[in-house]
Amino acid sequence: MTIAEAARLKTEIMRDAKDKALAKVHRRAKAAGPAFLHATTNGRYLPVPRDFWTSGFWPGLMNLALNEGEDSTCRAAAIEAEDGLFDILQTDEFFGLHHDVGFQFMPTSVMRFRQTGNPDARRRGLIAAHILAGRFNVNSQAIEAWNGAARSGYSIIDTVMNLPLLFWATNELNEPRFANMAKLHLETVVREFIRDDFTTHHIVQFDSNTGARIAAHGGQGHAPESAWSRGQAWAIYGLAIAARYTGDGRYTALSRKIANSFLELNAPHGVPPWDFSVDDVQNAPRDSSASAIAACGLLELGDLGDPKAECEAVSLITTLTQRVACFDDSEDGILKEATSALPHGTHVSDSLIYGDYYYVEALLRLT
């Protein structure tokens, strides 16, 4: 795609898609209110517990809409949901929190602070950053993802997208320790997660006591050595954000190389399969959320000076818009054909709230 073609698509398709997507968010805000959502079943989002890892994305999606103009329904519902998230700290649900506090509090408290300057929202975000920092294992030099003995020492590629909470905390408090932990975790990701072909593992397990690497696991991917498409997308975006916060060109270069791998593997498909390495990849269930996340990562690379990244993002978002976007109310989700965790048999070819979130984020950035 040429620069001229990309510009035309931005004007004709992106703005129209953004307007339709935001209109749907406003309609859903009236219907769903301050809910916590994850995936659709038969086209409808069903609530999940407030400590579930995706609980920040629906209030975050309403906050994204507020970047385009104030709306009392979205604002009230987003704050009420954020209040519910913060109330977790006062109950036994606190013990279920893990590395995804970044996904829970960056789109809620931190975004509200950035929009309004509200000091209480800032405080909540900083408390979440302390929780995330507390998961750093000094021996493995990695943030441990989950709780419980069965998954002790597990670190996952998704964590790179929670690290912005630590970088933000360093900037807010002028305390380098948060960013230092994030950078040490990133060094472990570079060394242990990213393979020679610039695909990534989903899970790497370390000995929590010694820090020694034990094994890689397939997790939500097809196999330990497979190329789980959403994991590739998390890496593209997370490393690009890390490059913005740190100014470290190594992260920019790695994000670009993983993006190249993602785009090459995805080229025959348009909407990526849930894993690029499955046997019957052409007929495999799709994961539209991976494409939306990757597009946001490419836009971040574009902001860092990558000359072709925006055109690549436009191409991904155009394909999603034309093939899997749903702007009417026949289904609750905006992006269809997303897959949560196929190895576990959960939400295959449904809508995922984070797919919707990153799709709208990309549209806002493009317009």
C-alpha cells in the first residue's frame, strides 16, 4: 500500500469506522453500564467477576470514547466500574490480583487521571503499580504472572503490556525503581522469550527460588514453540511502548522485527489465525484481537519514526473493518472472530472486549 492509498483509506474508511464504533460504545454504555466484560456468548457479552483480568477494558473503552467528547453516561459508568475495581483491595478478592493490574488500572484510573487530573485516580494507579512491582522476582529477574504453587515461577509474554504502569509510576513519582524493574523484566523477555525467528513463547517457567529457567509452555498457543498470534501482538506493542518510555532503540528494533514476522505470517490470511503454527492454518479459527493489538503497536512504532508502520496499521485495521467489524446491535461486540484460549476450549470465534478496545484505540489514533 502506498502512502497516498493509506491516506485515502484513513479519510474514507477510518473516520467512518471510528464514528460507527464510538456510536456503538455509547449505546452499549446505556445498556451495560458499569459492567466487567470478557467475551461474548451467542453474540452477547456476559458479566465476569471484577477481579477477572479483562475487567478494566470495558470501562477503559468508555474512557476512550470520552477522549472524543464528554458524555455523562460513559463517565458515570466508567467511574463506577473503576470504584468497583479499587474496592477489590478491601476484600479477599485482593489475593486474586496478579500481573494484569496494568490491564485493569491503566485504562481506568490512569486514563481518568490523564483526562481530568483527578488526584484520587492518580493514587489508585500508583497503588496498582506497587502491586505489580511486588510481583518482581529478583532471582529470575522477571515479574511472575499468576498466583498459586501450581504456576509458581510462570512469566508470560502478556506482561510486557502491563509494564507501562511501572514506567508511568516512575514518571509520576520520580522514583526510578519502578522503571528499573520493568527494564530488568524486559531483558529477561529479550533473552528467554523471543526466538531467533522473532516469534515468541507465551509462557516461560523459572524456578522461583534459584531463578533458573525450567521450561517454556504453550499456554494459550498451540505448542511451546508455536507462534501464538496474540502473543506476537502483545510483544510488538509492549516493546514499542517500552521504547517510548526508555528511549532504548533496541526495543524499537525488536518490536519492528517481531512486527515483520507477524505481518509475513499473517499475509495469506488478513485476519490472523489464533496460532500461526497450527497444521490447518487456513481453516483455523481467527483471532481478530491479535490484529487490533498489532495495529496499535505499529502505530506506536510510527510515532517513534518508523516510516512504513502507519501504512501497515491502516492495512490491518481496514481488513478488520471490512471483514469482521459489527457496528449494529445484532451482536454486542465490535470485532467478531476473536479467540480467547482455544487449547482450553474457551470463546472460540467470539468477540473479546480487549479486541474491541484496541480496535477503537487504533481508530482514534488514526483519525
